[in-house]
Amino acid sequence: MQVGPAPVLDSVFYRFALAAAVLVAALLVSGRLTAPSLRHHPFLLAQALCLFSLNLVCFYIAERYVTSGLVSVIFSLASIYNAANARIFFGDRITMRTVVAALMGVGGLLLLFGRAVWVDLDPKTLTGIGYAALGTLLFSLGNMVSRRNSAVGVSLLTANAWGMSYGAIILFALIVVTKTPIVLPSGGAYLGALVYLSVVGSVIAFTTYLELVARVGPSRAAYATVLFPIVALALSTVFEGYRWNALGGLGLAFCLMGNFVIFAPLKIGAGRWSPYRAARGAPRQL
């Protein structure tokens, strides 16, 4: 509902301008809005670029060229991106558990979306795939920045409030520089989708997801990107009459098995998967 009625830069700008206004107002009313020290602002700006502006611009543009199913499959690669980036930036070990779970998830989504994924690789399709892959990479880099901000004690809500504000400023600057016409559709569908994406899809969703990154690490948290399209298909089954088939059921099973692999208390030992009980008070090992 956001792609088409207005230029992409406008839609993403409206989304984060409203999200920033809602979050800043909520923190002001609750007395929780703080100003991080100047040394943190370059990282807040980096978080804005990767999570609250350019990544969404890439995804919105990608939706013009390829199906949402293919975009979902590409976005699920965030689980692999995060494992690699956590290794590069934080020295985290890439475990067999992460690799197996990621392959299960991506393979399951390929089965789930079936014909919607198997497309002719014409120039437009390749353009859409390129934008979706770039958006996913930016999203992953944003995960790394958010992890750094949490590790040095910057409150998640504070980081998001400043990041979304910076993101809105960046997007407005791009609108001015590119001379993009400012269009605000008046239709109820567009405005309703805008409010939903700003409040639920940005303020609430980004906050809860980044809290997960801080708690369990980016590699495990990113597996949620495999589950997003499954939730969408479940809603589509109820509201749009989506019909499941054998390949779809097999794909769902792969995704759920991948979820089990990434989160269940298992470890690799003697060349096989074996259950174990973590010591009380000690973190589970991957």
C-alpha cells in the first residue's frame, strides 16, 4: 500500500518522521528521553543510515521489480549476513548450528513460495534482487551498530529515538537533493498503512527485535527474518484464502526445524547433535 501512490523517498520519510515523533513524545512524557554523549552520535547516525532510512528505501524499490515472496527469501539471508558480520566486527565464532539453521530456513522459504520465487532473470528482476540484497546487507550492518550501542550502555529506546530522528532528516535531505516531488496521498488505505508501519512496524517492531539482538546476539536474532514470511502466510490463510500445498507444508517444516536448531539447547559433540543441560547461571553455548 506504500509502494506506488507516492515516491519511495516520500513514503519512507513519512514513516520514520512519524515513528520518531511518536517515540520521542512517548519518552518525553515518561521522562526517559536522554541525550547520549557526543562520542556516540556517529554510531547513532550509522544506525539511522542502515536501519531507519537507506535499507527501507532499497526494499521499497525492490518491491517494484520482484514479488514480495522473493524479497522475503532474500531478506531471510540476514541470518547468514549477521553471522559473517558478527565474526568480522566482534570476533564471534560461526557455528555449525548457525549454518545449518540458516540453510534450513532459506531452503524452506524457497519451497514455501514456489513459483513466486522461480522467476526469469531479466534485467528488471536482477535489479530488484540487487536492491533487496543491498537492503538486507544494510539491515545486518545496522544490527552490528545496535549491538555496539547496547554494549556501551546507550539505552535501546534512546538509540532508536535518535536514530529514527536522524533517519527522517537523512531522507528529507535526499528528497531535497534529488528534487523528488513531495506527495502525500489522502486515501485511507495509504494513511492507515503509514500509521501501522510507523507505530507497529517501526517503533514497536524495531525496538523488540533490537532488544533480541542485545540479548541473544545478532546471529540467533536474525533467524526471526525466516519466520516473518511464515507469519504473513498464516494471516493470508485466514484473511485472503491462501491455499497450502505439499511443497508449502514441506517448506514450513524446514523453517520450523531450522528454528529448533538455532534455539534448542543442543551442542555439537563427537560429530553429532546431542542435548545437554547448561549449568545454572551460565550462558548457553552455541
